[in-house]
Amino acid sequence: MPNNTYVIGLDLGGTNIRGAAVDRSGKLWGFRKFPTEVQKGKTRVIRNLANLIWEIQQQYPNKRLVGVGAGVPGTIQFEKGIVTRSPHFPDWKNVHLRKELALYLDLPFMVDNDANMAAIGERWKGAGKQKTNFCMITLGTGIGGGIFLNNRIFRGDHGMAGEIGHMTVHPDGYLCGCGNTGCWELYASANGLIRLAEELKTNSNINVSRKGKKKRVQSSLISPDGLGKLADRGDPFAISVFKQYGRYLGIGIANLANVLNIDTFVIGGGVLGSWGHFADSARREIRRRAYVFIGKKVDLRKALCGDSAGILGAALTVYDNI
Amino acid sequence: MPNNTYVIGLDLGGTNIRGAAVDRSGKLWGFRKFPTEVQKGKTRVIRNLANLIWEIQQQYPNKRLVGVGAGVPGTIQFEKGIVTRSPHFPDWKNVHLRKELALYLDLPFMVDNDANMAAIGERWKGAGKQKTNFCMITLGTGIGGGIFLNNRIFRGDHGMAGEIGHMTVHPDGYLCGCGNTGCWELYASANGLIRLAEELKTNSNINVSRKGKKKRVQSSLISPDGLGKLADRGDPFAISVFKQYGRYLGIGIANLANVLNIDTFVIGGGVLGSWGHFADSARREIRRRAYVFIGKKVDLRKALCGDSAGILGAALTVYDNI
């Protein structure tokens, strides 16, 4: 590391905690990954976080750690450092993460929603560079959103802005875990992609082989990656699933473009490997649905920082606030 | 007027141009209304605008006019003073309104979308007072939106933010004039209310009188005001229409709340007279659909400035920019 001081950025997921030292120029050092161990409860997760910080610190005994940032899925009270609720941590209710970590760490600690952190990371080093306004969309179990307006993340009245996955796109659609019906993320997340594949598998005739025999698509292949591989090989069923998926993705992006007149949408998350199979379909849908002049300007982009986006964003949030 | 200088605020509608002198404290003076005369073409509309300004000026010969602001429906390039397109003025295409008015008026002139102007007016003197973030929603022929974020109107990348009426709420719904299908304004504008009434009239059994005879709701009564009067009298058909209308209104507001985590939504426009018949239904729908913590906080309010909101906003925009 070139500098004498550094920050640690953390990305707290349902399966793993990932973290690294980040220098002032945005380079990552000493990356570490620990299992989150959600099932062992809140105290264990927080101890794992502290251990991961400690392990990274051990690698740089001659450098000074000046702060830690973390991205956490869920609704966060940014100013206070409180995780209000998190879909991956059902036992977390108004967890004062800043206070709890202070038992282990006597340094500035910032926490924000993981999609916000990814947006901040992509703007620093990735596809959102120098954009005054842009929206980061992460396609995973659900759909996360981080909205950059006038050069800063927009958090809204209570730090919960960006719940874009819960826009209603089908008033009488599927029931969502949030209590609503027809949320966008039920159709356009990675999980939505799988649901769509299952649905089309049941309803369509596409999966009939040329010899006329019913050729069932193997269930094990119905994962985002599996579907992507099928589509790579030219499988018409997989191709049609991604086309339909792109349409659903486009509906929500067109809504956001209409409301905010943002041109730049950066797409990240688990489905990104199949970008080529759904991006054009999404773009067509956006042009069709967004208000005339708005739709023409929309620039749909792949995220560039991959798994590092959240770590970078968490680190920059600390650098910007100390 | 107490001050020696004043600004004129204008509201350019499809039927009338309305304007007044506005003093620094936000009081309206010498209100005037002219027919717009859209059918006589762009040059005539602009001359009417100039005449209205002149007539207001004549009333205050000892005061000095220092600028003019106007709200215009459509997509506006605020910085340049250009009306890109306007649904009410089909012959207006990239009309440089600032330049055209300069033939008559040698003073600063600002033009913005009418819903933005209404939002600015409501924040100055009405239901949006002192709000850091709020969204003004005008329910008319379509649905207009003006979004206040971090204490200023948010215009997006090209000054077109707030096209909230064109969010898709039914992917395969009615065809909208914008080319999309299932736009929110087809269901939740004043026109949407009428469509809903027509639909329910055809499909339901509600309009069967107690004596068992089919009692057709008179077509002439199917106007927002007519329906409102019916509902006031306890008519079950009209009441059910408003209830359903409130649901549609709530869908879009829940979407906006999810995306922006804005608490305050100020509702204006032609349907406001029937507020009591649809507000609770809209609130229920918002609580049902918005993300848990977000929905609880939503504060749905009636606009307070009525027809003056746009004039006030246009005037304040000038005061803030000269």
C-alpha cells in the first residue's frame, strides 16, 4: 500500500462477509472472505465482522487503519449507523451496528444499504464515473437500487430510498415477501429469471425437441448460470426466457427513467454473465415504454467493479465522512 | 402592492392563459385570464401571452416589472427556455419561448413544466412548506409530477424529470398517447376516473336500482364533478368508482415512495373536489404496497394553493433566478 493510512470496506451478504483494505486511490489490498454464519445469530455475525477486520489489519502492521465502512442489505439509518431491518438477517431489528462494533473497534464506522455502497463504488471506479445522476441496479435474490442525484447518493426522508425492486408492475401479480403483489423484483431479479423459466417451461411448446419428443429442460439447469450456458449454446428455450426477462427488466427501468429523467443505468449482480442475452431486449422495452425523449437517451450499462463495488463504496463513504 | 418591483407569473393551459403580478411576499395582484386560442397557432398563443403581460403591467404603472415566469405543460429545457414538446400545443416543437417572447418583452423570462411550477408554488405558500423532499402530483387530463429533492426541484439529466404519469402499472394495459401501454395516468388521472366509471358502468350490477329496473347512470354525469356530486349524495356506484380510483392512485404513489422514500405527496388538480371520496382508499393502497417502513410514513395531502400554485411557482422561479 502506498499510503500510511487506509480504510476497510466490507460487504455483508447472507452467505459471506467480504472485505479488503482500500487505499485513497481506490485500490484493494488483502482481500478476505468469511462465512457470515447468519444461522448462529446476530452476535456471531458481528464477531465475524470484527474478526475479518482484525485479519485484514494483521496484514498491514505498519499502516494505520482510520475507519471501516460496510454495505448491508436492508433498510439502514445511515446517520445513526442502525440496520432497521435486513431480509437476510431475520433476527436483526433496529440493530445499532455502529455501537455493537464499537466493542471491538474504536474507529469511525459507516453503514449503508449494499446497493447504495455498490452505486458509490461504481461511480468511483466503474460504470458510473463522473455521472451527475445515475441509478445502480443490482439483480440478485431481489433487486437493489442505489440512486445518485446531483453527484451524491440520494437517501430520501429516512435513508430508505432505492427500494426500486418493490415498484408494482403487475397490480394483481405474484405475492411478494414484502406484502405487496406484483413487485418488479418478482419478475426481473435473478430469482425472477428462474421463476420465468419455470413458468415458460410449463406453459410453452418450445421445449419440444426436433424429433417431436417432449424434451424437458432439466431442473438443475434452471439457475441463472445454467440458463446462460444454455443460451450460449443457442438453446431456443433459454434464449426466449432471457428475451422475456429483458422485457421485464425494461419495464422497471423505463419507470425510473420517466420519474427521474436519468440517462445512465448501471446493472450489476448475478445475472450479469448473461448480459448479451437480455440487454437488447431490455433496451427495446425501455425505448417502447419510456416517454419519447427520455427513452432515446437511456444508456444501459454493465457494472464494471463486480464484487468489489460494495467494498469500494463502503471505503469511499468512510473517506468522504472522516 | 407593497414593493416597488414585482414579477408576473403565468400558467399556460390548453384552454386559458392565467396570470398575475406576484409580490416578493407571495401575494397575487391583478389576476387576468385570457383564452389561449391554441387552434390559431403558436404565434397567436405567444401574442396572447404578451398581451396578458401587458394588461397586468397597465394596472401598476408606478411599479417596475422585473421578470416573467411561465408554467407550460410538456417537456421543457429549463436552462434554455425552450418548450421541447407540449401535449396541448401539437404545433410546438422546440419552441424557443424565451427568444420568441423577447420580441415583446425585454426582461428575464423563465419557463418550466407546469407541474414543476405548481410544486414550487405549493412549497412556497401551500402544502409543501418547509419540506426538504416532496412530490407534487397534479391529476388532470394526465398526471403531472414535480419532485422536490434536497430543497430544490429535481429536473434530471434533460429537465424532463417528473413524467410520473407514464410509469407502467399494467404492462399489457390500455394504449397511451405516448406510445406505451398501461401508463399510470390512464388509470389515475381525471380522465382515468371517467374511463373507470365508464368501465364499471358497463361491467357491474351496481347501477341497478332498488326496484330491480336497470338504472343507467346518465353519461352527462360522468365527469369528475358529476361523479363527485353523485358520491356526495351517497350513490353506491359513484362511491365504488372513487374507491377503485383511489386504489389506482395509491399504486403509483407507492411506487414513488419506494423509489425515493419521500413522505410527503401533495395532490392537486381537477379531482381534488372529491378528495374525501378517494383519499382513504389511496392511503390504504399505499400502506399495502409500499415497502413496510416507507408506507407507514407516507403523508398524502391536498394541495392548498389551487389554481394559484403554478402562478406562484413561476413567479418564485424568477425571483430565485434574478
